Amino acid sequence: MQMQIQKEITVEDLVEKYPFAVRFLAEKGIRCIACGEPIWGTLEEACEEKGMDSTSIDQIVIELNNLSNT
Amino acid sequence: MINVKEILDKLGIQEINNGVSTGAEWFEPAGAITNSVSPIDGKEIAKVKNATMEDYEMVVAKAQAAFKVWRTVPAPVRGEVVRQIGEALRKYKHELGALVTLEMGKIYQEGLGEVQEMIDICDFAVGQARLINGVSLQSERPQHRLFEQYQPLGLVGIVTSYNFPVAVWAWNSALAIAAGDVVIWKPSSKTPITAIATQKIIRDVLIANNVPEGVFNLIVAKSSVMGDNFIADKRIPLMSVTGSTAVGKRVGGIVGKRLGKTILELGGNNAVIITPDADIPMAIASTVFGTVGTAGQRCTTTRRVIIHESIYEEVKNKMVAAYGKITPKIGNPLDENFLVGPLIDKGSVDLFLNAVSSVEKEGGKVLIGGQVMEGKGFESGNFVMPCIAEAENHFHIVQEETFAPIVYLLKYSGDINNAVAINNAVPQGLSSACFTLNIREAETFLSAVGSDCGIANINVGTSGAEIGGAFGGEKDTGGGRESGSDAWKAYMRRQTSTVNYSADLPLAQGIKFDL
């Protein structure tokens, strides 16, 4: 499977190219959008902000790619 | 209905627009071409060529050079330029207001109101340009004069949000320019066209007054081009950022490391207290505007209503009834028959739906609304039915700011102090209001043991601030102040000076140091 979404993607690009990510991540407690604007930084940084370790972040990336390919 | 093509033509908006300007001059950047779509119907408004790092460096260099000139221009002359900008905005109020509505989605009356805010702050800054002052103090040394004065600061970075796509630029720029600073504006990537239109509106004023290129700068860029590097840039002594608490914490950390200055205007979780002594019809009318105005996308939107238990059912029923009247008024914000427009995009709709489901999961109860509107006119999927939910203040979702029209009803018992405790028991501290005709309750709410917010009103809702007062909040709202009162001081360098006009050299504190 091609991994289109990498953990280094900026949140701005993530929500623009993969809008489904907003709700998917919100349900995991990760807010991509605050005050209607994408937060600054990368997906990885947003996950780390929530206290996630690298394994959990990798899993999130896999799930996002799975959703993107469905 | 407003003719969109006519509006875009009058404002000089083309199919593809350059996203970099240093005032009157425009540059063709080589960055990505992005399109701006209207949240009303999802249709493209226009395209923008985004800036690259090279463009950014070019603009900063021009801004640095311009500052050296602009800081020497007398402040009242700088104020005259701001006055003419206000006049230009008056001329284009209808067109720019309509474009705000088209690109952001707020109703046309609010679009006009946004431009009026720009005009108002220009008027304010014209006067302020003649009132930049400092105090004279009494020196402890004979024949010495001790005083303070304010000097221009330098380059001011302005990051604005989509919900007030041009007014916040005006709040900052009008004061900064009058203060002798130069500005670099990074508008929201969701509303670049209103920014470009504004820059075009002021063009003739800049040319007529020989304002140097580099005083008014605009850069449309992605955060990957103009993000942390912009914030970390030591050439920019002041960063004024309007946005979320998440972004503000990032900005505060980066600017703090370089000991720069910030004005942070961040999220709110604003509450209205309604006491048994309130004028209830007034409280309901004001609160409903505060909850559904701009479709809940104002920093000052009312997010919580704290109601005394003795009037809880009455207020709840009246609010639900008022929301029932709102439903037929949801629609195209360019049509003046409607009062509530769309959310900015589907991401915001998703977060609205997530909040609705979260409050129910946590034990709350949805009383009305909470759905996405369907049918003719709502094909974009961005229109929602404003939601009222009963909740408790400690709910996780209530502690967060959801930038959408969902309001939580909270019950209090006992006296006003219990309501104030709920008001203050959130991370944010932007705006608050208390509806009461009881002077003891009102003064307690405004006292040192009262609201901990930057804005605290009596019988006036949480949203719709005038420009004359300083605007901003405490705690997670960031602590910055913009707009009126003495907010101008943040744009200036404070200097304490002592002049010795005696023939002696007495040292302070009476220190003897004889050579």
C-alpha cells in the first residue's frame, strides 16, 4: 500500500488534502483545527502534543492512509 | 441579491491574483497556486499565487528599509495617511463587506460591520497619532528632567484569522502605522482574497502620499513557507497573532525564546450569567445574538449560559423558542433575509458534529439543533442548525472552545459568587457578561473577586465589542490587547530619559564617585 500521508505532513496540508482527517483525529483527542484554522506544525507534533509515543503516531499514520485509500 | 462578479471587478480581483505586495507594488510569486472557495456554495472565488521563501526575504528587506524612512515621518502626517485609508474603506464599504461575506460566510450586515470596524479604528488612530505621549516625572536631582517617551518599534508581523479576515488587520495596522512601524500581514489561507482586495483599496492612498514601498506588506503563504520561521525572525520585534490557543502557545514559545514581543488574541470560552434579577427578554435577545451571530465563529461568541436555578426553565424554554425562529433564517448570507450563514468549511462542520456527540456522551442533553442543514441552498454541506445543549461545566467538551454555534446551558444555585466561579472555571478568559438589574450582583461580577476575563459586561452580551476599548483576554486567551484605549503602546518602544541641565553631575541615590 502506498503511504501518501507521512507524519511530517503539515497539519495545514493534511486538512486541505485529506479533510476526513479532522474528525478522525478529533475523535482521538487530536485537534487539527482550532478557531476554524489549522494548527501550525506537523501531524507528528500534533500527536506528540497529546502525549503519543512514536508507535502510536505510526499507527495513526497507517490508519489515516487506510482511510485515504478506501 | 448581490452581484458577485460586479463586486470582484470593482475590487480588482482577477481570476489569478498575486499574493505578494509591498504597498502599491505587486509581485508575481513562484509558490503554489491555491484557490479560495466560498463556504456558501463551495464555488471558487479566485486563485492566488502563494509566496516563496525568496519572496518573504524580499519583503522583509523592503520593510526594513521602509522603516528607516517611515519612523522619521511626523506622527500626525502618518495619521493623515491612516485617515485617507479610512476614507478609501468608506468608498468601498459595500464591496469589501460583500466580499467578506462571500469568502468568510458571515451575513452581509456583519460583513458591513466588519468594514465599519476598519473605518472606526482608522478614525481612532488618526486622533491617536496626535496623542502619542509620555509622562513627565519628578527627578530627585536638581536641574534634571525625567520623562518617558514612545518611539516606533520596527517591523510588526500580523497573523489574522478567517473569522475577521480584514478587521483584525485594521486594528493592528492603523495603530502600528500611526506609531511609525511597518507591517507584514499574513492573512488566513482561507480568506486571502479579502486581504488582496484590502491591499488594492489602499493603493491609491499610498501612491498619493508617497508612502514608501515596504510600509504596508502583504504575503499570502502557506505555513510551511511562512510559519515558525516568520515567528522566529528576529528582524520582526512584534508579532500580533489572532488565532487559537494552540497556535498562540506555539507562537509565544518561539517568540519568547528570542525575547521578542507578542500580542496574542486567542480562544475564548465566553459565558453569560443570567441572574434572577435580570431583564430576561433583554438577556435572551442579547444572548441569542451572541450564540448564533457569525454562526458561532467569533472569538467572543457566547459558548456558555449560566442560569440561576429559579429561572432556569423559563430561560431554557425561551432560548429554545428563539432558536426555533432562527431555523428559517439560516441561508445564503448574501441574502439579507437570512441571519445565519455557513461555517467556514467541512472541517468546522465535523468539529461541530463532534461537539454535539461529545456533550451527549458526557451526559448532556441536546435541546435543539445540532444537525447539518440539507436541501436546496445547503448543497455545500457547511450550514448547520445552531445547537443548545444542557451540560455541566466540568465536561471536557465544555472546557474546550468549539468554533461553531453550540451553546451549553449551565445551572447555578445560591448567589452571584457561585455563578462567577463557574464563569471562571475554564482555561480561557476572553469575554464575559452578566445580566442583572441588581447593583450588588453587577458590581460583584465586575470586582476583584468577579469575572477573570479581559472583557466583562453588564447587560451587554459577550460579543460585539466597540473599537474604543482595548480588546483581549487573560489566561489561555493570551493576555494581548488590541484596538482602543492604550493598546497603541504595544506597538511602540518605551524609553525613559533624563536630561541634566545643571553644571554638576549628581548621581542618583546620592552615590559619591569623585575622580
